[in-house]
Amino acid sequence: MEQLVNEGEKYIMHTYGRFPLVLEHGEGVYLYDEKGKKYLDMYAGIAVNALGYAHPTLTAALQEQVEKMMHVSNYYYTKNLIEASKLLVENSPFDKVFFCNSGAEANEGALKLAKKYGKLKSEDKVQIIAMKKSFHGRTHGALAVTGQEKYQKSFMPLIPNVSYADYNDIDSLKAIMSDKTCAVILEVIQGEGGIIPGDPAYLQAVEALCKANDALLIVDEVQTGIGRTGTLFAFEQFGINPDIVTMAKGLGAGVPIGAMACTSKADVLVPGDHASTFGGNPLVTAAAKVVLKELTVNHLLDHVKEVGAYLKGELLKLQKEFDCIKEVRGLGMMLGMELTLLALEVEKKCMDKGMLVVGAGEKVVRFVPPLIIEKAHVDEAIAILKSVLSEM
């Protein structure tokens, strides 16, 4: 393993602070390293591997599609593209879907869609409002609407006409919004910002402000969406209906796919406005079909609600036992545990004891496991956490 890590350090750009761990394969909700050590995976590739590892239905669908064809141009239709789009539209308030390759790309598309919507109304209706402490991706436009200076400072100047409001503070938004605003983009639970849920009354007020100013409401569900919080999209639990939603991560359960969906009101793009060479290819949409059917037909959403509530309950019990746990928050299987300790130190000790977790900020440990985890896996995770926290 050490030799492989050294080669990785030599040849791979240092865009990640990688742990010295080489993972070799996975099964169910467990991963195994090169030496055969087993790890309970409580973050699923950062909320990606919704169906865990080697899921039989997903594996069979991908194998079958590889033998047929993996890619054709988007100048043609494929059955998988049509059926995946239909599943998204028929299980949401949206009318049209665009597929791409990642969450950042989905957000880039949403920003372009909003810009065009605004310019069709007025040439100067181009302001986009984002939230402080948000995260929307690392490409140029997505980074511009990510309200965290630490990610932006080395890449300034970013795209113009972006303003920032305080999250969960409607007066902050009112102060900068006008008829020049073409869109507001936000997460209903800020992920990288520390698992910070939006207040339903606040989010409903944001939606009302958007309508009053003829601006589009974009909800970034790259991390919260595709069943992660117990509903197909998290916004369903907050009493709002956005004009645009973006998604990725769990949609492909491990294969790279992103998408944006919009209402007919926001459907203003025409051929030549936007595209994605690989977006919606038959391989990734085969995966998306499996995921969406597991959630909407095979009752996986009910499972997420039940086991997610159990996980949160067990974490709350743990909070009563350890003073270092300040708060437990989140929905479904997107939970954060805020500590007085550094999250990174907890991550390292959990890894040593056979569990993988990930931080969301300096002092928040994030739990975004495969959606198929059972209560027994939760019990295993809690036992490891108890052991780790007892030693700190």
C-alpha cells in the first residue's frame, strides 16, 4: 500500500488532502483496502454511492448497457435518456431535464438558464444572489456563487453581478434584491457549510420574493437530492417549489452524472445555448433509471426515513453522553454532528477503527451513508464513535 501511495503522490495533482489509504473493492455498505481491512462506509463517496457497492440490480444494468453501447451523440435519442428524464419529471414538479456530468456542471447550466431568462426580460436583469457559507462547485461560475472566500481567493476575479445574502435572514436578501435580479441560488440544507438546514418560513419567504421580482429560484440539490433526506428532493419538506433544481451525486450511484430540471416557465434554452458531450449518455442514464426506480417504486425512500430517523436518534443519545458533541442536525441520511473537537482528528481515529466518515467544515462530522444501510449498521457506527470519542 505504501508504494502505491507514494506513486500517487508522485503522479496525481495535489487537489485533495488524501488519506494514505488505497481502497480496492466494496460490497454492500463496506469498503476493503488493499490489505483486506474492512471499513463501514458512512459517507458513500460524499453522498454518491446511494446503493452502496456491487448492488446487484445496478451492476446488472451497467453490465448489460456496456455490452450494447456506452455513448452516442446528443443529436440522437436513446431509450435510457428518455426514460430517465420521464422518471424525474413524473416524480417532481418540473417539466424538462438537462443531463450533464457533475453537480458543478449542473449549477453552471442553471446559472446560464437564469441569465438568459433575465435577459429576455431586460438586458440588465442579470444579478444572481447566492448565500454566504454556501457551496455550489469549483468551476468558474459555480465558484462565483459559492459564498466562501477560502475557496475563491486564489481565483479572483470571478464572474460579475453576483451578490451574497446571509442564510436564514430574509432581511439580508431583501436589502440586495431588485427587479434586476434574475435568480437566487441556495441549498435547503447547506452541506459544505456545516449541515445547516434552512428555516421553512425563510425559504418560503425567499420563494415569494423571487416571484415578486420575477426572478428564478434555483435550489441546489446536488447533495440533498435523490432521496438523501427521505424525499426525492429535500425542498419537498420545506413547502417550496423552485423553478430550477440541480442534482448529481446519488443520481448515478457512482457513475458520473449531473442534471438540472426546470419548470416550463424557466425552459428558455434553445439549440446552441448549452450542451454536454457526454451528458445523459446511455450508460449513466441506465444507472439513473435504477436509482430512481429503487427510490420511487421499490420504497427505498421509506427506508431512508426510517433508518435516517434511527441514526439521528442514536446520535442524539450520544450527545447526552459526550460533552464534546455540541449539536446534531440534518434530515434523513444527511446528518451533521458539531463538535468542540477538530473533525479531522475524529475522521482519522474512525478510519483506524474501521469506519469512514467525512467532515463538513472544521468541527462538523458528516454522515451521508449509502441509502441502503440498516439499523444494525447504525449500531456498528455508534459503537465505533463511542470508542473514538472516549479516547479524545
